[in-house]
Amino acid sequence: MVNSSFAHRLAVNSAMPKLTVGMAETVNIGFLGPLSGPVESWGLPGLNGCRIWEDWLNRVGGLLINGRRYPVRIHAFDCGYDPDLAMEGARYLVHTHDVKLLLMLGGDTYTPVRDFLTRHKVLTSTLLPSDLSPDTPYLIAPSELHPIFNVTGVEWIARNDPDVKTVSICSQTDALGLPSLATYRAAFRAAGIDIVEEQRYAPDSTDPAPIVDKMLAAQPDLLCWCTATTPMVHAMTEYAFAKGYKGRIISCSLDNYQRLLDRTSREFLEGLVFQFPDFDDPMLRQKAFFFNQPHVFFNEYNRRFPDSWSSVSWEYVAILEIWHAAVEKAGGVWPVSVLAAMKQLGHVTHAFGPAQWWGEEMFGIDNALVGDWPVVEMRKGKARIAEFGSIPDWLERHGDILREEMSALGQLWEQRLMSSEPQSMPLTARGGV
């Protein structure tokens, strides 16, 4: 990304005369994600954030391409994390709106559209780098390195709470859960924390009792929810509270944690570790960031979309910001040129600071941005960043372990391409499974 932030460029541009829009057409962007259903918190809040970005950019005239400005318009399609609806949505957004960028959550909704989008050379983003492969040259993961960033939370707990020696872990058996399970396995293994119970459950499961009861029976020092959906994170956390659990909890995300505070207690959630901060966190003011003032975005979001902030409220915006810089560098919106410009931006700033393109050894293609990622801890009823952990440093030390665990769950790119249903790959048993 260019050195100046989005907010800075907006401030400068708004003070200058607007250039005449060069043509009547808008630049269309597609949003294909879960806007309803159990995975809604990883889709709809992201679209909300994109609406803010869309309004802010159009307020100063739109994209600046070769001296002319073009308005942008985001077209959304709700696929509800349903593969069939994802295919319908992809066709609609590409054929009807000729989108120049397609924003997706990814996972099980990306697999059915992979060949279609590749054939039409649609520049597509995913929040799940495990979707990447050499056969997806137009797929990028520039916002988050899910689930690999979860290693930073495990390492932080191991370093700051040496009394944590054992963990019970659970995961749903889908394209969100299995890569996360493999990553947490690797992270606990690298940290010397023993997995004493592992539970896997169907993606449509809603009852926490049979899962959490077995996890608690192993008397662990730590419970790990992996990348469970928000409804399951809440259900399992509330169940563990009702059962009198006194240990620590780690989870990929903790969306709408205020509801959990209301249903459990501040004391119970104290010390819970996850990976997504609020944007009014003081530590964000100290980072090179795609917004000069992330708290301004946070306040605007909460004003326009109250009680809906989630782990993805800003993530799709971060992708749009990197794409925006690449479009202006390329002088056009053609996917091949924009992708090339992304790779040539030099110093790239992703959500939490400097990042580099990576992925060849894990995904077969360097289309993911990797850098620092925050470790967030619940402190006195508020999510606070404890530190920024370096994903590249961890990968340099333990990348071989991660690859082993990904292979054990059939999540390496070459294994996934051999099967159209990643969740059906043979699983290696652990604990009481």
C-alpha cells in the first residue's frame, strides 16, 4: 500500500477541486457473503463497514484513475454460507453487475465458485487463506491470515500463564473449523500444552452440552473453542459458566461479548483470549494503520450500525483499501493489472502494520499478506490488546509443525484439490474422540 493512509488521502482530496468523472459507469464491487443465518456475524457487519468506505470514497468523487474520478457501488448478495446460493450469487454479481472485485468470506462457499471465478478472471478476496492454491491465481487473502494468526494467542498464554499445561479443544467439521483445529493443534504442540480432549461436531450443531461436558471431564486448564460460529461460542461459554468452570478460555473470536458479560459475569470472562480488538483500543493509535484514526471509523460504525460490531466489521474494508491503492497505481480496474500492482506496491500495510506476501509453502501461491496480529484479552469487562504477535516469526520457528497438522486433517492445498468436500477427509483422532 502507498505510504499515506486512506483517511489522509480523503482529507487531502476533499480540500482540492474534484476532477470530472470520466464516464457514466460506476466501478462495481461485489459482496458475496452470509448476511443472515448462524454465520451472519462474519458477513453482515463486514458489509456495514464497506458501506461506510463506499460513502466516504464517493463523497470525494470516487476512485481516481488517470486523472479522472469514478464512483464506486457495492452490490451485495446473501448466500447465508450455503454453497448453492454462493454459486447463484457469483453468477449474478459477475454477469449482471460485471464486478471488478468480489469480496467473500470463503470456505465452503468458495469451493463451488472457484472454477467459475477463475475462468472469468474475477479478482476475488477471501478471509480464509486456506482457500488459496496454485489453481486460484485471482484469489487473494490480504486482510487476515485465518486461522494461522491464532498461534499468537496460544503463544501469549503459554508465556504469560505458565500454569496452563492442558487444554480441551473442539471444532466444527467444515472449511472454517478444520484448518483452525489444525492450527490450534500446532500452536499447543509448539507451546508444550497438552491436548487432553478433542471434540469435533457437525457444523449445524446447536447443543453445547455433549461437547462441553466431555471437554470439562478432562479437567483442563484451558478450554479452546477454535473458530466456532458466534452462536456456538456464546452457547459453549454460557454452558461452561453454568457448570462452574474456573479455568481460562481461548477462542478465535468473541463477537458481541457484551451479551456474554450480561449472561455470565465479568469475573468469569476475565482473561479470556481472542484475536479481534475493538477499534477504540489505545494500542491501535501506536500502529501504522490503514486508517489514521481507527477510533473514528469505530465510532462511525457504531453510530450507523449499533450493537453489530464484529470481528469482520473492518476486515473487508481493509481489503478495499489495499485494492483502492492498487487500482490507482495500475491506472485501471482490470484484475490482472490490479493484482500485479498489489504485488508491486512495495511497503504493504495491512490491518495491523507492515506485511509481506506469503503462502507458497503452505498454499502453493504467495497471495496472502502476513504480518503482526493482535492478541486480545478481556480485562475488567472490556476487550484490550495485550500485544501484537509476529506471525512470520512463529512460522519461521514452527512452520513444519503447522504443515504436519494441516496434513493430518487433509487441509493442505494439494489435499483439498483432490476432494470437493474438505470436511470429508480422514481425521486423526485425539483425546477422547
